Amino acid sequence: MYRGGHIGFNALLYAPLLPLVSHRWSLELAVFGAGLAVGLANLPDVDQPLPQLRHRGPTHTVWFAVLVGLLAGLTSVLVLGSSLAFRFGFVIGTCSILAHLAGDIVTPMGISPLAPLSRRHVTLDWFKSKNHRINRALLVLGSGTLLASAILTIR
């Protein structure tokens, strides 16, 4: 999946959480979570311009997802300062990266999510990463859904 597709997919997945988090805890936390989910959507692709890292290598593993979750949890504590912040940031950070991995599993290139412990390659081979229709559709659907969720939550 390309950049827009990953952003849209993460936005789509977070949209139903926005009103739930807002109702249960706070609108501030819900909006922070949306920013975190969308902001981290393409982090695993940081490996593309780096010649020392293989694309869809270490940054496309569950271990990277947990590492990002830990860093997102710490960042959440610094920004929000609440007792809930670390757990919330950890879950949203980890799940944001896992969503990226799910988006790459559906492409022919796939990933090895448990490397280096397991070299098992996972692909569903549904469509190519560069499929502009899929990427655009996910971006529009995800953005629209998250926006609608935000509007309904703020009302």
C-alpha cells in the first residue's frame, strides 16, 4: 500500500474509537489518539530511503510495532500527563504500526512479521501496492469516516 492508503486505513480503523474514547475519558485524549494513529501510519516506510535497511525488513515486524508503542506511550505521558496516557499511547502506537503491516500483507510483496525469529513470509496477494484506486479509496473513505466521527463526537 502507498502513503495515502496507509493513512486512510489507520483513519478508518480509529474512527469508531474517537467517540468511545471521548465519552469514556476525554475529547482531548480522543483527538490526540487520532493524531497518533494517522501520524504513525507511514512510519514503517522510513526504511525506504535508507540503503542500510531492506524495505519491509525490521521496520515491518511486530517487534517494531511494540517499540513504537513504547515510545508512543512515553510521548503520551509527556504530552498528556495522565495515568492513562502511557497505556493509551502504547495501544494506539502499537496498533497503528500493526495496521500498516496489515496493509502490506494484502500486497504481493508481503512481509515477514516475526523476523528474525521466523522467516515465514506472509502475503494475501490481493492487490499491488501501487494500485491507485485502492489507495485513493482508502484515503477518501478513512478521512471521511474519521471526519464524520469527529463531527458527531463534538456535537
